[in-house]
Amino acid sequence: MENESTNNELSNDESSKNELLDKAEKYVTDFYQNQMPPEYVYHDLDHTINVVDSVNDLMEAYTISDEKIENLQLAAWFHDTGYAKGPKEHEIRSCEIATKWLKEQQFPQGRIDSVCELIMSTKLPQNPRNELEQIIGDADMAHLGKKTYWERCDLVRQEMAHLTGKHMTEKEWIEFELHFLENHAFHTAIAEKEFGKRKHKNIRELLKQKIRLYPNSGLPKDAADIFSKKIKKITMFGQLSNIRHSFPCKLEDTRTSLRYIPSIINTHVLHDYCEHPF
């Protein structure tokens, strides 16, 4: 009888957690459909769902308590809701929206604080302080290493144009994306394993486009191949996290040293869009 009672308690506890997450999903879905301005074509419900899915995938590589798993999932659902009032300081507003809703669900204040800390950790540049913040940070950037990168990349460009009224040229946009991807590194080994290879492939394709559109950039025609060799060399020594320190400022192998020209990105566009749109 005692074991049966304990099993029932565990079952009820699990059911209540699933119920809370179901409610959160419904609330955030309704929020995006009714309160998110239509110009947010990248920071939409699809992005949020992708982040939630990526959080769930990455968590499988860790031993994490049920409570912390739920905190992560809640943070993923609410992390970009603050965009409803604009990109600047949207993480703070996301925390406010999450806090209000969670209090209505009589969620413990200590755990609300934990959810908000996870939401705030997605602010760029990311500086995660613990394992959970690393996971949600990588989940938020997972699209950089997925097949959907090009589709999502185009939506970022559309969103920036809608919000700033300024349109980057093809050259400027490629430079913008190269700069971001080359200076990004996943925090967790599992994210690098799952998304790193595709991200590096995307960088290689961007390099090819840059050479085609900007032949006087100073890059040799085989720059994309050199980048691939550099990636393989670094991978052999288990130093993938250091790629952002060796590229793009300097891309070199035993025979070649390349230096990137100064960025042609319109810095006013980036500033108006709160440093980076993600």
C-alpha cells in the first residue's frame, strides 16, 4: 500500500507539471497570435517552438532534476515575448510577462526567479554562468547549425528592414552574417556535436557568396576550402570552441595567412536593432 501511495503521488506530480507546461504553451501561443506585431517575422512563434524543441534535445545529454528541466522549458517558452514592445531590453519585459503569468499559476517565487535568470541569460552577447544557461543559450542559437538556417536568416533580414527602415545590400548582409557566425561558439559539447558541422558548412557557403559578390575583398578564390581545412585541423585537437579566436581576424594554415578587410556593415543599422536581432 505504501509503494502504491508513493507511485500515485509521483504520477500526480508529473501530471501537474505537464499541465503547467501545456498551459504555458497555450498562453504563449495565444500571446504571439494576438499581441506580437506582424513585423516580427523572425521572432515569431515558430522560433519559440524551435528553441523549446532544441532545449529538450540538448537536455537529453545531461542529468538534470525535473524541477530544473521545467524551469528551462518555461524560460524557453517565454524568452522572447518581450519583443511585443520592441527589441530593446526585451529580455526584461519577457521576465515581467513570465513572472505575472507564473504568479497567477501560484508558482513558487524562488523558481520564478530561476526562470527569469534563464531568460536574461539569452541576452547577447551571451555569458552563461552555469550548465542550464549554456543549454538555453545554445538552444536560442541552434538555427545557426540547422538546415533551416537560410530560411531563418532571410527572416532576420526582413525583420530588420521592417523595424529600422534600412535595407542592407547583398554584400552588407553577407558580411553581417559572416561576422556573426564566425564570432559565435556553442557553449556545450552536445550543441557543437549536433549543430557545429552544419554551422561551419553555412559559413563556407557565405564565404563563397562573398567571393562571388565581392571579388576585390582580398580573399583568395579558395578561401572556403581553406576555412574547411582549418575547421578539420582544429577539430583534430579538440579546440572547436577556439574557432572564433582564430577566424575571421586571421585564417591561416602552414602556407596561407588571410586578413579580413574592415567590415562594411552599416553600424547604425545594428545599433538601431539593439546590437543584434537574435
